[in-house]
Amino acid sequence: MKDILDVHIHTTASRHAYSTFGEVIAAAKQKNLELVGIADHAPSVPGAVHKFHFVNFKVIPRDAYGIKIVMGAELNVIDYSGSTDLPAQILKKLDYAIASLHRECIESGSVEENTSAIIGAMKNPHVVIIGHPDNPQFPADLDAIARAAKDFGVLLEVNSSSYLPNSHRTGSAENAKLMLAACKKYGTKIIMGSDAHIDLDVGNHELSQKVLAENDFPEELVVNTDTEKFFDCIRYRNSLKPKGA
Ligand SMILES: [Zn+2]
Ligand SMILES: [Zn+2]
């Protein structure tokens, strides 16, 4: 499958990641990506960047170094209604946001609570992607999530790092089966993400590709094949924002 974009990448701005902005760009070019997206952790994760990190994205050209660049954030969902941890005036500086549940920021609730947290985050039009929704640490109704993602025009992530044998999100591949079956049923689009914390992993979707192949997932629902498919999702989500947001 053609795979020319990766928008779930962390840099040294998140202090548990190990490559700089420049190293990430260089790695993306070396892997022949057409689009690279940096989504450092929003402030609730320990050691994450200060919120001012997200305010100055205007200095970063979006088409430079011979590659398209988008600048975003990986937001933390912080309650079961789907609130996230950057205020609206900062969210509007981002090209896109990923919203994820992380144990450092919210305890797993019941299936109903976790599902409501994820679907609640989709109601925020700055959110374009739900990060690692198949994480078994947060059991959720993946059928309802896939249906809501289709309705809201939000992408569900197939996160390569989740399927590593040493991942703390053990069991994600099993949950991915349920999630991908529901995505096929509803026509929900997905995005592969590396969740790279070092330049070597930029664009590394090997395990995501394997999970998609094992589940016979249709290529037309994968946005990594064409940058316009991803930009279409951003445009659609932008169209839902109130004026000036
Ligand atoms: Zn995450
Ligand atoms: Zn991440």
C-alpha cells in the first residue's frame, strides 16, 4: 500500500522523545514521505512542552526542506465528557490535533465512560484523529466509536507503536480486529501513525500495515495513501468550527 504521510511524531520538545525537529524532517525525507506532522504532547503529560510551544507555529513554513509539514498536538482527554488539555485560543494555532487517552492523565473508567470520553473528544472540531483508540488499557465500545468517527468525519488511528511486543498498550492488535471490522461496516477512515519518539521510527508503519493486511482492510479507507485525503479531513473538520475558532 502506498504510504506517504506520518503525522504522529514526537520531538525533543516532549522530553521523553529523542530527536529534534530537524532530525525528524531529515528522516521523513529519507523515507520519501510527502507529508510529515509533528504532534508533541499537550501539557498534562509529565515533562510535556509548555503550552507556548504551540503558540509560535507561525515561524514554521508548511512547505520547506522539500516536504510538506503540518504542526499539531497530541491532546490528552482529561475527563469522560471528552475535554482536552489545551484552551481554544491555543488550539486555533494548530493545523490539527490528535486526541488520546493516556493513563498519566485520566484513569480508565467503565466501557461507557471511556467510550463517552472518546466520542466527546470528537465533538471538538480541532480534533482530526483519535490516537490509539484500540488501547486495551481503556476498554471502550469500538463499534460505537467507529460509527461516531464516521459521523464526525474523524480519523481513527492504527498506531504502529501499539503493536510492538514491548508496548504498554498490550493487546491492541486484538482490539484492532474489532475496531477495523466496525470501520469497514460504517466506512470509517483510518490513519496509520508511527508515534515515533526517535527519528529512526518516523514513517515506520510496518506493524500497522501488518494489522491492516491481517484484517483485509480496504485501501480506500486509509488516508496515508494520498496527502489530499488527509487535508480533506482537516478541511472538513475546519468547516465545523464556529467563525474565528
Ligand atoms: Zn499517545
Ligand atoms: Zn504519541
